[in-house]
Amino acid sequence: MTRFRRYLPGLPAYAFAYLVFLYTPVLLLPVFSFNDGTIVAFPLKGLTLKWYAQLGAQETLIRALFNSLIVGGIAALASTSLGLFAARAYVRYRFPAKEMSEGLVMLPLVIPGIIVASSMLIMFVSIGLKPSLTAVILGHTFLALPFAVSIMKSAFDEFDQSLEEAAYDLGETIIGTFRRVTLPIVSPGIIASLLVTFTVSFDEFVLAFFLSGNQPTLPVYIWSQIRFPAKLPNTLALGSILLLASILLLVVAEYFRRRTSKTSI
Amino acid sequence: MSDQNIIELKDVEKRFGSFVAVSDLTLSLKQGEFFSLLGPSGCGKTTALRIIAGFQDHEKGKITIDGVPMKDIPANKRPTNMVFQSYAIFPHLTVFNNVAFGLRKSRLSKAELDQRVNEALDMVELTGMGGRKADELSGGQRQRVALARALVMQPKVLLLDEPLSALDKNLREAMQLELRRLQQSIGITFVMVTHDQYEAMTMSDRIGVMFEGKLMQVDRPEVLYAQPCNREVAAFIGGMNFVPAELIKEDGDQLQIKAAGFGTLNIDVNPNVRERGSALLIGVRPEQLEIAATKPEGYDSTIEGTIANVAFYGESVHYYVEVEGLTDVVSVAVPNYFHTVDYKSGDKVWLGLQNSSIIDLGKG
Ligand SMILES: Nc1ncnc2c1ncn2[C@@H]1O[C@H](COP(=O)(O)OP(=O)(O)OP(=O)(O)O)[C@@H](O)[C@H]1O
Ligand SMILES: [Mg+2]
């Protein structure tokens, strides 16, 4: 048996090459954001922070950032609230067509974004909703829902149902039980879900591109700027900040997700 | 205990789809009584308890608590409180806030609330532990918190679902006595669900034995042990040797029977037996048989046998004796007075038996 446990000689090298290939472009982004020159090529011309310093002055960029924060915030709140109730129902109750409903909720994970985006555009236009931030918020809520549902489901999986019964038994109302017992116990899951769904929305391009109209979100704005070489270093600086922020956000989200499984013994 | 009935159940029935989980449940419990529902796993004990608590609806029947019909009264408005099998301690709250949880709804002043909670903590011997977090508690302490949290509400009936089953053996035995003492000192009616016959017998005023959703017999522990109503109840509580017999004559409260291996015997009628035919079943508790090397004197019947097996239990020794005419070996329990095991397999022995030790178990 031990013979099988030995790996092929090339495997570690392959794994290493794979990781380099995957992450070099990501690392190049911050490197060039400090480059004192507009041409993205080695050798570097010298270090500078000016691309970062200029960011604050670019009004359209700031507006796009705000658009993204608004869309991300509302979509995160909406998908997490929906996910909270859906997950509780999926974990606690048996009802007709439960499996099918769960499958449908998870569907956005596998449908190609371009199809979702174009069909949403058609649908929104046909019901009279012009491309706008509202349309993007609706689209992102839909996209983020599967993430919210699965995070909240794992929070409820760990949740002993008799805790709710105990609160009700002690004279609390159904709403009071939810507020005083259910919410606090699943709150780490809620925070994790808010962070993840926010990130999903914040990064999203295709839907936002189709639905945002003349109110671009940040990814859409960055895409539009890439065509102007002079603006590229600014975009790289912005990209580096976003990269750092997303990593921080996901680390925090993961921390809270792990907390859920610990607190609800 | 007073004579007043605190709970009355009448013909309560609960179905899950076509499966009948509880049927014909009729029961009256006295104020201040410690009542146990005893039965094997899946017999419907928890379902019955949850029906009383209001967590489970029921199709048929009527429940009255302290004279008030419980129909349409939800669990959070019933004068009952529950100690859950998992204890259901709120993990995000301290011990104090767990116990205070139900009181927050009543408009008590801060001082009154503190006092009530501290009294409850004293009662379960958790004095000074109010500041602990739920995850800093041992199993026994969690159990006490669950108890204090329910008792602080001053329920008319406290419902307990296998409250001790998660504790280890020594702690469980200590808690059995403590729970009993607590119940007697506060005088609240306890309804406890358990599948542990010893737990039920050591703690309860009365026990209801349940099989497959039906209450078979409700009695004081010693009556249940001496006069079980049928084979199932007899087998579930304590050890029992079953012997098939034939009814010769029924005469008032006496039965003349012919039992396999033992011959003709005169035994008392068991008033709890509901059905009796010409084929009878009798039972003898292992500790009621005398075992001796020579024929013992002064017994209503004696019988010869051969030791098939010996099992040493510490406080007693069990001998399994083959007797001619009986298909099952007869088990005999001898208290371990002198730290000796007197017989070994293959020994010839005599068994002695008084007629008064023989239990009539009705239809065979
Ligand atoms: N919600 C439910 N839906 C369907 N069947 C149920 C439900 N709750 C209980 N049952 C069934 O009813 C029967 C009685 O269950 P119950 O929990 O009352 O048993 P129990 O006597 O408490 O057993 P245990 O000692 O194992 O806890 C079991 O066969 C169980 O499978
Ligand atoms: Mg049970």
C-alpha cells in the first residue's frame, strides 16, 4: 500500500508552477501601482504613491465606488434576510416541493452570468424598470442569495431546535423568541453572510454592465477606464486597494463563519 | 401530595400520518405528585409530554390543567415548564440570564428579579454561579441551570424529558435523590419521562408504563413490581422468571393452577390482570427463590435442578438453573452476604418457593 502513497516526482513542481501562474498577475497589480510611469512593463521606473494620491480627486471614480457600496450594501442586506428565513425553513420544516425549491434557490450558481444578465435586462425593460442601480440591486440580490442561503443553512444546522422551544416554553412570544434566541445565536452566520454577499456584489461585472445604465458600479467603471493608457496606473492603484479590502473582508467572514459552528453547541 | 387533581388527560390520541404515536391516554395526576412515564424507546413518552406542554397538537381527547381546559392555549401561555433532554441552555447568555429569561416578561422590579433568580440558583445549589457562561458548565451544572430556569417560573407542573440520561452513572444516581428531595420540598407536580426502570422506581410516587403508544399500567413502584398487569410490564421492570401454567379452578381471590415443572399450586389473584384464560402465565422474581444443596424445609413447593450458569454481579450472585419440564432456565438471585459463590455449573441444587411469591400474570 505504501507504494501508492508516494507521489509522482513531478507533482510538487507542478503544484508550485500552477500557483505561480495563478497568482503572479494578481501580485503584479500592486507592484505596477507603485511604478512611476504610465507604461505597464518592466523595468520599473521608480517608486511613487502619486497614483494613490490622485484617486481621491476623480469624481466619477468616487461616484462609481459609492454606487458599488450602495448596491453591495443593499443586496447583502436583502439576500441575507431572505436567506435567513429560507435557511431556517429548509433546516426545520418538511414541506411539499422542498427539494425543488432548494434547487431553484441554488440555480444562480450554475447559470452562466451572461444569460442571467440578458434575460434580466429583457425582463426589467419589459416591466418598465430602466437600467439603473435598482435593477443592479435586484440582480445582485438574486445572484447572492445562494451564498446567503448556504451560509445560513450551516448556521441553522448547528442550532438545537429545543432552544427555540425552551424560550417559547418560558413564556416568550414567537417574535420574541426569534429576537432573543434565534437571532443572537445565528448572528455570526448573519455577519459572515453579509460580508460574503457584499463581496459577491462588489466584484460582479456582467450583470452590472448590463443593468447599470448610466450609473456604473466600480467594476464597470474600471473596465471603461482600461481603454485609456493614461488612466491605467490609477486603475491599478484602485485595484490594489480593492484586492486588499476583499481579502480582509473574506478573512473576517471566514472568522465569523467558523464562530457559528462553535457557539451553538 | 393533596387529593386534588392537577392534570387530567382524557382519551388523548396523537397520530403522525397513519402512525399512532399515542392512543387512549387517560390519566389523572395529583397536586404535588412525582409521576414518571416509563417505557422503551419509541413508545411515545416524549410525544405525550410534548402534548401536555403544548408543543404537539393532538387529534383527539382533552387535557385539563388545574381545572382549565388546555385546548387553544399555546405552550407559552400554559402553566407548565419543561426541562429538555438536551437542557437547551441558551449559549449566548450567562447562567443568571438563562434563569432570568422567562421572568423578563413579567414586570418585576430589578430587586425582585434578582431575588427570584438567586433563590432559584440556591435551590439547585448553583449559588454564586450566575456570572458563568453557558459553555463553562459541566453536564451536571447545565442540568441544574435547566431546572432552575424552569422552576423560577413557578409552574403548576414541571415536565422533564429524560433529565438525567446525559449524566454519568454516579452523578445520575446522586441527582435522582436530589431531584426527588427538591420536588418534595417545593411541592410542585413533576412529570418525568424515562426509559430507566430504576430511575422511575427510585424517584416516583407513581409510574405509568407505556408500550407502543398505550398506557399499560399506572401504579406505585412497589405495586408495579409485585403485581404487574401482564408479561410486558413484568419483563420491563426488574428480572422475572416466566412459567406457563394451566388454570384448574378460580375461587374468589385464589387460583388453583398447574404450572410446568412446579406441579399444582394455589396462588393469589392479581387484581391488575385484565384477561384470564385457561392458559395462564405466572412469574417469579429471581430474588424470591431459595437455593440450597439439600431439600429446603418450610417451603410451599420445592423443585430439583442443575446449575447451568453463574453470573457474579457484586451485590448479588445470579444462578441460572435448569429444571426438568421447563424450557427456560430459572434465574435465582442470592444476595452476596458472605462474599462467596456457593455453586458452580453442573451442581445439583434444590429450589424453594412460597406460593405468595408467585405472580399471576393472566392470559398466557
Ligand atoms: N414529528 C414526528 N413525525 C413523525 N413521527 C414522529 C414524530 N415525532 C415522533 N414520531 C414517532 O412517534 C413515536 C414516538 O416517539 P417519541 O419521541 O414520543 O418516543 P419516546 O418514547 O420518547 O422514545 P425515546 O425513548 O427514544 O425518546 C416514534 O416511533 C417516532 O418515530
Ligand atoms: Mg423521548
